[in-house]
Amino acid sequence: LLQLYGPLNFLGSVYSAIRTALVDLEHMLGLTEEEVEVADPVHPLSIATRLQVSAPARVAFRDVHFGYRPEREILHGISFEVAPGRKVAIVGTTGAGKSTISRLLFRFYDVWSGAVMVDGHDVRDYRQADLRAAIGVVPQDTVLFNESIGYNIAYGRLGATPAEVQQAAQLAQIHDFIMSLPEGYETQVGERGLKLSGGEKQRVAIARTILKDPRVLVLDEATSALDTHTEKEIQAALKTVSARRTTLVIAHRLSTIVDADEILVMADGYIVERGTHAALLAQNAVYASMWAAQGGESGQEA
Ligand code: ATP
């Protein structure tokens, strides 16, 4: 029995790590425990998950109709494409359907009609676990576990070496902060440990995602404003993680997406305007008035 204890204990901690990661993903996407019922295909296609071993992915929505309840359609025919390594941003009023798009990309729900495609195939053709391994999220608000800060970063990819964890922390601009803590990477964080600020938590999330190295990145920008200095550091870290990676940004501050290849402006489940920042300003309609409301040019300093 004693001989069994070691492996069982190990399995127990792997199980709890996987559970925690799943809970975190659900939390990130604002999901509750309800109704998540999608089935794996009988003969799943394989999909490369890490950018290091494959090219950036291609993501496409083709005339997607979807609602959470049969009586209420939320997305009314959404089509767009994110070419490999490119960045598309979604902006719009609250309740417009922005987060719903990211949930469909992860296939937490199936579309009513149309299709969500990754690498030219319907997401329903992949195993869910593989699909979710290929996509990383930097959420609005990161859950920290009552573990060391090193562990909190490392579970971006279970099995990463301490050197890889440290490198990810450096790229996410959180390494120096960690080294200033009395116990460095061993410092306990979470409810029963050190409380991190919103900006520090976000950098932990970025470090996790750098370690995970997904081929598609979803950035769910925080609504709450950070101070200018922190914001600059976060933006620099996000640039690192999104460089050459297919990226979908759910944006609240327009200043962070002026460089997007395409901006989709959503209202009530429709894309009402689309184009580059410059083209949308020239249209002088919805986006242009949002830009003006956020302080126009001075918004770039925010
Ligand atoms: P915000 O900027 O406020 O986060 P959003 O554009 O991301 O808004 P979504 O979260 O995609 O909006 O929600 C779109 C619509 O779908 C809203 O009307 C919302 O009430 C509804 N909705 C979201 N999640 C569910 C759910 N689990 N069950 C039923 N309706 C939902």
C-alpha cells in the first residue's frame, strides 16, 4: 500500500492541477456550471497546439448564429477572419456579444448555424481538449491559487522547467517584482498569501500564457483602468505575447487597438462597422464617436 501512495499522491496533484486550470478557464470566460454540453467527434482531426512547433493558426467565423436560449438569438450572422499571426479587435457596447464570440471559439457552446473554424476546419472536428490547448486567454481578472507565485505561472504548462518559468516571467515583466519578494518564486500568493494588485495579476496571467505558447490568443481587456505606468508595462508585455500570434482582442480602451489589422464594432449581436482604425475614423460614424468619447488622440496616453 505504501508503494502505491507515492504515485496516487502524484496523480491526485495532477488531477487537482487540471481541475484548477479548468475552473480558471471557466471563470475567465464568465461561465457558470450550467449547460456546457458539446460532444467530441468520433474521429477527431489533430491540431497543433503550440506556436513553437507550428505556424500561427487561422481563425474564422462564418455567418454564425447563436443564442444561449432557444427563444433569444444573441449573435445574428457574424463573419470575420483572423489571418495567421494577425490581430483582430472587437469593440462595442455592453451585452453586444463580444465575450460570446470568445466562448464559441473555445467551443463552450455549439453554434445554431454557420461555423467557427480554426485552421480551415470546423471546431467541432477537433477534440475539445486539443482545441482549448491551442488557444490561450489573458482574462480580465485572473484567479490566483493558494500556491507559490512560481506554481501560479507554471500551470500555464504543467511540466515547464524553472528556467522556462523564469523566462516567461521576464517576458511578462513580472520577474523583477518576484525577485523583490522575500521568498522569490516560492512566495505564497492568493487568498491565504500575498495579495497581488490587478496589474501584477495580469502579468502573472501573461506569463502563464507565454508558457502555454498557444497558437491563438484571446485578450479580454480589463474594463478597470490601471495607472499609466502599469498600463504601459502591461501593454509592452501583451505586445510580446501577441507578436506573430493570431490574436483576438476584446477591447474596452480603443487606444490599445489602434494597430489592429481589423476592428469589428458590435452592437446587439451585429457587426455594425469594420475596418482599420484609420478607415473607421474616416467613416466618421459609430467608432469615430467612441474614439472621440474616449478622448481621441489623448486616449493614446491613457
Ligand atoms: P460586456 O462588454 O458587458 O462583457 P459582451 O459584449 O461581452 O458584454 P456577452 O457577454 O457576449 O456581451 O453577452 C451577450 C448577451 O448574451 C447579453 O445579453 C447577455 O445577457 C447574454 N448572455 C451571456 N451569457 C449568457 C448565458 N450564460 N445565458 C444566457 N444569456 C447570456
